[in-house]
Amino acid sequence: MNRSEFLKICGVLGIGMPFLSHCTSNQAKAILKPGEKVIIIGAGVAGMSAAYLLKKRGVEVTVLEASSTYGGRIESDKDLADFTISLGAEWLHTSDPVLESIVDDTSIDLDVKTTAYDFELDYCLDAATGKKMNLKDMQLSESDLRFTNSSWMDFYETYILPTIKDSIQYNQIVKSIDYTGDLVTIETGKEVFKAQRVIVTVPVTILKDGDISFNPPLPKKKKEAIENLNLYSGCKCFIAFKEAFYPTMVRVQDDGEGPTRVYFDAAYAKSSTDNILGLLAVGNLAKPYLELQDPERIHFILKELDDIFDGQATPNYLKHVFKNWSEDPFAKGTYYPDFSPKTFSGVKTMSRPVEDKLFFAGDLYTDGSNGWSMVHVAAESAKKTVEKLVGKR
């Protein structure tokens, strides 16, 4: 598969391969012994999902989160609009029942609604030419869904967090992991923790920068996979306007190989009276925004929109929120991977445990069968890791 074929599958707004919900192989037997403890590093999607599933199986779990809150790269803002703004991952890129799979409890009735784009009515404006584009030309499909009455953060806060909230310890920045003994020893800047098994869910950028040291060092193939997996820099901005003068999407620039720069109607399908325009900029196309600080940055954005929409942006501007994922110390990049031929083998290598003590789960730590770099895939990787530890039901 070449680069263009990969991107055609992945789509501009959510890089990852199609989700295959029935690809997991049968697990022979559980690794975790009765009474053993598990420490999870990171309270993002994979960390929260793993903790939730383990606790439902009666396993004692501690989640060490470096920041002061949960969520990781599904971070949200609840002040800008009358609905949750997704500063990180936003779309649901599959029509499969993945939300039910994450909750893993048929007794719970999920109240989460999603909406697909209307490809007959909705369109994207090409800022360079002024012409209308079909959303399918943006590599969107019927399975690229918008949350109607929820968001990824709302979903986790409602269905996952209540089970695990007492197991999360915040502001615990893991410095080292020593797995030479029977117990794995984890040192943070504040405390020392020990457990029989550890699940690492931090972004690959954290491992790449050596923020966590391992003793003994990780195996050669694991280190090579870490070096071969890269995440683009990037940002998101959400702007509240008095009036909605924009279409469903506006393509400002797209280099055809991954980086993108696009505006989108963030209130699409929401039961909202607010007019919120989102901006997603990834890779080298994010530089104009990353190199500026407010108020210069918002002036630049409004000028860009004024040029496209005949001066309608500035007089309609109310307020905005901006997230630079490249400067987040516990993310150091977006959730968009810089594709290379080694990505396929890299994500599969990252999914494998080390000495049955260190386990890995997350958007780039999958077995490759269900893709990577999507929220539901990160959750699915956590589920597979839990099945390695405690077996399938």
C-alpha cells in the first residue's frame, strides 16, 4: 500500500485503518494471578479503558496520571459553548457498535446519539479556488460520525470514569520503570509504586523523548518501533461567532500526504444555539498558528477567515479557545501519525508485552488488525491487553 492509498483509507480528519471488531484471536490463558496488582501509566482513553475493564474483573488497579486531570488527548472545554468542545479527538470514525464494546456491559443502556454528514446538502468550500467540494472529496464517508448529544469526553465521564475515579492518582509523573525483580518498581517525582504488572499507555512521543527510563532497557525491536513511530505537531482552535457565515467545512490547505489545515462547523448536529467554527491544523501546515501567540494568533485567524468570507469573521467574533498539542508536556504532539512503511510493523511490535510484566495499550500500541490513531482503536487495544492479563470472559 502506498502513501496515497493509505490516506484515502484513513481520511483527512481521522487517521487509522478500518475497524475490524472481530479480529481478536482467542487468548489461551490468563497471565495475571489471583491477588496480583496492576499499575496503569496514563489516564487517557487506553488507560481509563484498561482500568475500567480490570476493575470490573475484580483486579486491584492504580492509575498514575502525569497531569492534573483525566482524558489525555480527548481533552475538552466546557466554557466556550453550550456543548462540550473537543480540543483533541472529536469524530467517531466507525459505525460499528464500539461504544457498547468499550462499556462491555449489556445491562447498561447507552444514551449516546451520533449523526452522519448529509453528502447531498453539506459541502466543503475550497478556500484557494472558492469552489464547493463534496465532503467525500475530503475523504469523509458515512461512517465518519459526529456526536449529537455527547463527545468522547462526555462518554467517558458518564460510563467509564465513575468506576475508576478513586483509582487515579494525579500529578504523578513517571520517571523510571524497573522490571528486574518479581515486582515492577515505578518511580515518580513524588513516590515509589510496585506491582506485578504494568500497562504503559503514554503517547509514543513521551517514550521517544526518553521521559521514562526502563531498567533493563526495552528490547531492541521495541526501541526501533518507538523510533519509527512519529506523531505530527498540530493544534485546534474553536471560535464563537454571532452568526454562522460558513459552510460545513472550509479547506484552507492540504498537502496530500497527511498534514491538513481545515475549518469545520463544530456545532454540526448539536442541539445548540451557539455558532462555533473549529480549526484543525496538522504538521507543517500548523506552523502559522503555532509560531504566534494571542492576540496576534487570533487576529491572524480572523484575517484568514475575512479574506475567505468577505470580511464577515471579525465583526462576528465573540471569543475563542486554542490548544497547541505540540506544547502539551504530556502529549508532545497530536494523535495524527506521520505515516511511513514501518508504521504497520511498528504498531504491532508496540502491542507486544515485555517479559509478561510490561504491557502497552494506546492509539499506536495495537496489534495492527484494527488500525491505529483513533479513539475506539485505543480503547480496543486496552481491551485486548486486559484479555492478555485476565483472559476472555
